[in-house]
Amino acid sequence: MKLPVSTEWLLHCAASLAQLEAGATASAAQLAQYFDLPAAYLAKQLQALVKAGALAATTGPRGGFRLARPASEITLLQIVEAVDGTSSPYECREIRQQGRGALSAEECQNPCILAEKMAEAHEAWRNSLAATSLAEIIAALPPSAPPRTRLRLTGTS
Amino acid sequence: MKLPVSTEWLLHCAASLAQLEAGATASAAQLAQYFDLPAAYLAKQLQALVKAGALAATTGPRGGFRLARPASEITLLQIVEAVDGTSSPYECREIRQQGRGALSAEECQNPCILAEKMAEAHEAWRNSLAATSLAEIIAALPPSAPPRTRLRLTGTS
DNA sequence: GCAGACATACTCGGATAGAGTGTGTCCGAGTGGGCTTGG
DNA sequence: CCAAGCCCACTCGGACACACTCTATCCGAGTATGTCTGC
């Protein structure tokens, strides 16, 4: 079970975008320079966040990415699931219905207990991530961070 | 983020072994037939559970696998981590220290908030899985299940 | 001085190659049981 | 009839190919800007 490396990239990118002034944008190239990441691949992953509705992209000069919604309404879960998908890491393939010990269809009307327990664990993980928004992440940073980020990321204080 | 397919296999195998009488064993070939799985690969994965201390293996005729400890002391977490490893799915590579926006070493003495939040979510997942033991899984099955499993798995009622 | 049209440079978006991990398979070492044989 | 020794079949354990996803890269379509020209 392993999350893509780009998960960390996008979490940090989203947190940085949340520190910009309302309406301001940062391009994929700027974000890549800010974290020393491969620009082309980062741009591809940022598209995933756009499709998920977390970011908005504008093309053309002075364009780039910005948050599509207030930072308080974007949770860590939305970002993570935009990158990695929403499917559960445990996929029940109903092996209890196969082989010599196969159970009849009647006995399988109630779902497999093991699958239920794994789903519960996944829900606990999701709830934990959904409990934190980008706004809370920003609030935990020192007050000097946002101006510094704006300066080094976009060049405008 | 995806768990190996063998995770489901080993959860069901462990649950089946827990239904055997104390001291009884089932071979990898029997378990593979019982669930219609590739025997060789299943055997390889069962070794992981032996190394993790969840199962015990005996060689030679009439040998096979059995639980290494009482079913009440084997949690789902131990099985899952034996297959997939204990490392967190989110690996913080400290990109905040790289690139144009690199923070100084002093500012990074306290760990990255994003990494902390991701670690919290992973702990929530682990706690959820650690809360359920194999004994509780067996207890949730209908009373007719254990004899049936013993019969179809090992041939002995 | 002003408005409109144009060329431009910058942006995102999708389609295309390469590496690492999980998946599947095979064969060899070790061991307990069952048979044979001798007493 | 009993016991000891031997052979064997069955078990696990580790070493070897294949496939799929993540990683990385490139080039093309589209657009807001800035400039130039004509009125």
C-alpha cells in the first residue's frame, strides 16, 4: 500500500496556493521551481486536482492555478483522493465463492465480514483526512509564512 | 494506494486456519484448492505470515500451517502488515527543504504538518484494524461454519 | 489621443516512452511417516 | 509378533521471468496580453 510520490507534491502545492491572495494564480512552472520538482509531470498531476474541482486553471499569460473554493472547504481527503483515486485499497474479490470451500449464493447475501472490517478501517482513514481543511493547515503555520510564500512563489509580495 | 490481492487471500486463509482444531494443520495446497488460488504464490505469501509470527509452519508429510498463537491474539492489522509491510503509505520526502522555497534547517525542526496529518490518518487506520482479532471474526460466523470448513479444507470433520 | 486588430509568448492539456513493484511460476532442501526386513 | 532401519512422498523455502502502474517527458491547442496601425 503506497501512495504516489506526487501526493506530497500536491498537498504542498495546494497549501502554497492557499497562501496566495484571493484571485492570484501560480503556474505549474513556478510551483515546480518552488519545490524543485519535474515541471511537466507536476502539471499533469495538477490537472487531476482541476478535474476533482479543488483547483481552477486559467490559460494564457498571467494564468496558472488557484484554489477553486475557499481553503476552509478543501479537505486533505479531497486532494489525496484526487491524486490516488477514491477506490478502497482493499478490493474484495469474493474468493469465498470460489474453489472447494465455495459458499452458496444465499450464504453470501450478507457481505464478507473481513471486507466489512477493511472497509471500516478505510472509512476511519478517510474521516481522519476529511477532518482537516487547508485553512487549518495554513493557520498552523507561523504568521511570517504566507508573505514569504507569495514572494518566493509568484515574485509579488 | 492499493493493497496486494494476496491480502484478501491471507485474511481468509488465517480465518480458515483459526477454525481448525488446536494443533491441526492445513497445507498450502489445501488452502489453495479451498479458495481456487495459485498454490505456489500462495505458499510464498504464507511465508510472510510465518516470518511475522502469526503462523507456524511444519514440514514433511501431514505438515502445513497453523496459527502460531491463540486466535484472540492475532489481529487483522498483524496479517495485513505481514503481507504489505509496516511502512506508512505516505512518505514525507521533505520537499519543503528543496527548491526556491526551501526552508532553513531551523524552521524544519518541528515536523511537517501535512506529514503529521497523514500519519494521524494512518494511525486511525491501524487502530481500526488492530481492534479486531481473528477470534471475533470466527465468532461472527454461523455455528455451522467451522465443521464445514474443517471438512472441506482438511478432509477431517 | 483613441480604438480596433494582429502577432506573440505564455499557459494548460493530452498522448507517448521507461523503471520499479507486485504477480505468477519453477525447482531444490528438509522431514516425518510408512514399509520392509530381520530377530 | 515386535522393533529397527531405510526409502519415499510430501512439506516448506528460496530463486527466477512477466505484467501493470507510477514516473517522467514531449509536443500541440488555446488564450490573454502587449503592441502597432489607422482614424
